[in-house]
Amino acid sequence: MTPRARRGYIFVETLVAMAILSISILVIQDAVRQAILTRAQARDYTTARFLLERIQARRMLVYEQPEGQGSGVFEAPFERFSYEWKVQRIEVPKPELPPDMTPEEIKRFEDTFKGFLGQLTVRVQWNRAGTEFDATAETLLRPELVWVPPPPDEVPLQ
């Protein structure tokens, strides 16, 4: 191979290497960009989960709360996040009692069985780069935490 032909070969080899290097830099740059976006989304979901649990805890501390719903926006530094909550009564059918229960056990069950539970649903929403995200959680509440209005015949007249 003549020196002149060898120089041309080295030039082509250099061009191919530069093309490969350019493409790999673009791929690496895109991977880094995706990692940054994924990290930001993961941080948002972690924050949303923390805020969901915060609202759940506040609602679960209220004794005999009526069925209802509410919404709001979190204070700084979470002002990008808003929330909605809803408490509703869920009827629970009375289970069939086992035949081997004693009369005392049956009476205790009859006295303590409420026939309903409360369901608390919390939804947290936020925006990131013009896209809306949300996270939802549901939990059941003990019957004592849900206020049940008395039957109409038991309401005292004023």
C-alpha cells in the first residue's frame, strides 16, 4: 500500500470513529435526560404519597365525622400539589354465624356488629411540565369514626 493510499485510509477511519463518537454522545445525552426526568417524577410520586398519608392521618383523627368531601391546596413548599378527600359509608352484610357459637358469643356479636364501615378516598394531583399527574389511596375506617344520623323517629323535636 502506498503512503498516499494509507493516508486516505486513516482519514476514512477517523471519519467513521468521529461518527460513532457523535452518535454515542447523543445516546448518552438522551439517557442522562431521561434519568433526570425519571428522578423528578419519582420525587413527585414520593412527595404525593407522603401528602396522601398526611391527609389520611388528619381525616382518621376526626371522631364521628359525617359523610362528605373536601379539597384544598397544600402549603409551601408543596403548593404544586392539590388534594381531594371523600368519606362515605359502606354497608357490610351481616355474616352467617357458625353453628358452634355460644349464646353469649352471639349476643356479644349482635351488640357490637355495626353493619357498615367508612371508606376514605384521598386523591393528590400535581403538574409537571404541563402534564397532569395524580395519586389515589383508599382506606377503610372503623364505624366509630363515621357519624351516622339517628333514625327519623329518634330525633328529638325542638
